[in-house]
Amino acid sequence: MGNNSEIIIIGDLHLKTEEPFYSSSKKFMEWFVSKDFNNKNNILIQTGDILHNSVSNGKINKLMIDMFFNKLNFKEIHIILGNHDISKRGGNGLLPLEVNERIKIYKDIVITEINKYKCLIIPFMYKKQDTIDKLEKLKSEGRIKYDFIFAHIGDETQTLFNNFIDMSEFKGVKIFGHVHKGSSHYIGTPYITRYDEKDKDSIIGSIRNGIYETIKVPMFLNYCTIEYGKKIIESKNASTPFSIWDIEDAPDIESAYKFYKDIFIRQVHKIKDDSLISIDTENRNGSLSLKDYLLEFTTTNRVGKELKEMLIKEIIE
């Protein structure tokens, strides 16, 4: 089973133009392409959500194309379509990559052989029921055993909003994208992309001789906290190349932004009572509010406009 090639797996990249996320993703790419595994004997699998937004963006397209066309040396590159890579408004944001003969983008459930391993590939599909029906068909045919299963879905371990697909009957080493924090079979993002990933250890994966192992990735961005008036160099959390800051005990918002004019600020907290006086948008801090989660959930699952508005009104407002 398998051969001398190594398979490298990376999770959701969520490339976006907002800083410092854009620069931290470039730092990760510089680290990644410098490693010995980036060679013409090996294979790369990316588990979905290369993009944060599928709507065409020249800056992101240039970054994506430069990496996948010019800097990655793998003999094969397998990309599993993620829910952020495609939308009704933006279409398939990965289309620029399809002209490269080394790259295969999976838009439908397939059984395929990668490096002599029997693999089940499950990309994001607009209609969840389509995914369920195709998996049920595989089960009815007894096609449930694989060497590896790569997917961009939420399975039975992810039960938020009851939006999951039961994969418990499928057997094989499961390596999934979509969930940002790594777990037993979710590889997670290879770098921090939003606030709820704060302080997390990031990894990529490796398959050699049929054995799946993880490789730790350096931290390129993190969310940090500092007391107003202290210099950034005095903070114990300032060791990463890029940081986004919470400012504690500030006299007012103007003072905080004036004192820390050269850093990325997520939130400012007022002195003594710790009440929040400034919340940046998602574009600045990378976090998802409950409203943002609901919007993403209702859009992904094609919830009707009236029901979407009702959910947001009842839960948020």
C-alpha cells in the first residue's frame, strides 16, 4: 500500500486581503515552501477553503496562483472544494487553478486512488441532501471501507444547529477540513484566522508508508492582551510576527488608538469596570460574532430569506 512518496495535507487557508491576516498567510507560505517535503516526489492534499471569499479578488488570486503554480513543487496537488471557495454570487473562486495539469479540484464525491491508497473524497456541496444521498448510496453498495477519507463537512462530532452528516459507518483514517480547531480527525487551520482560534497549536499532516502523523506549524499570528500604557515589548505575548490586541484599562477609545497607533486593535476596554467601548468589524479582528455564524450557517444551508431574518431577529435582537 502506497509507495515512497509522502503525502502532505493542509487545512483551511482562508486567504483574505485584510491585514494582518494577509501577511501572516504569506509568512506561512514562505515557511511551507521552504520545507524539504515540498519536492517533485511528493503529493499535496488541501482539505478546502483556500479562500475566505469566493468573489474574485486580484490580490488574492495573485497570491494563490503564485503559490500553487510557482512555489509548490509537488507532482500532484489535490484540492477539495470548501464552502468558502464557492458561492452563488462569486461562483467557483478556484477556477484560476484548474488550468494547471498538476492540480485536481474535487467538486463531487468520488472514490479515487492517491499514491496507491484507496481514498474517499467528500467536498462541500450546495445541497446537503445531495451529499447525504450519495453517501447513502455508497453504504447501500457496501462501499464503506477506505484507506483514507478526506472531506470538507461537519460530521456527527459537530452537532451545532444539528447541521452535520453522519460518517460513523465509513471506515478509514479520516482527515477533514472545515472545522478550524484541530481535533482527532479535523486538521484545523495551519495558522490562526480568527479570534476563537486564539493560542491554538496549528498543524499540517503527513502520510508516509500508510501512517498519518502531524507536523507542528510555527505561530505566525495570535491575539494578545496588554494593559493600557505598557509598551508592546513589555508584553509576554508579543513573540509572534503578527498580533492583534485587546487593550485593557484604557481611559477612553481615543487615547488607546493614539497611544497604540501602530498596532492592530481588536477591542478596547474602559478603565476599572472593564466594559467594552470598542468592537472592530470582522475584517479587522477576524472573529465571528453569533450573528456572523448565523449568517454563514443560513447561507451555506440555503435558508430562505424570511426564515433567516426571523432567526437573526429572535436569537440576536
